[in-house]
Amino acid sequence: MKLTIITPDKLVYDGEVTAVTVPGTDGSFQILKDHAAIVSTLEDGKVIIRVGNAEEIFIIKGGVVEANDNVITVLAEGIIAS
């Protein structure tokens, strides 16, 4: 799957991933390969990126996620830490 994380200031992440967990407004959820198309608002919290056994975490300040055809785009209001 291809993941892109963008803020108004910069491109934060762009690459292939195995799984992504995002802080949805109604609770965190994970996106895996062949996930159904979805658009969801995000709250402040952790975006957990998994590539194989490696894990990277970004703390975002709200935003929106869209997943469609194994392409995931996170439009974050900002990044608090990574």
C-alpha cells in the first residue's frame, strides 16, 4: 500500500507500508491491504506506520484520512512530534 502524510507546511511521509493505524474521531482504526474505500475525520493522536516488522509513529493534530485502492492519504493539520 502507498501512504502519504501531508500537512499544510510539508510532505511528512511518502512510501510503501504494510499497515497504518489512525486516530479516527470515533476511535483508532487500522487500514490493511485491500481495505474498503473510506474517508474519515481524525483527532489529535498517533499515526502508527508499519513496514514489515518496523514501526514509525507520528503524532498528528487532527485531519482527514482517505483510503481507496490501496492508496492512503492523511491530510493532517499539523505534526506535534515524530
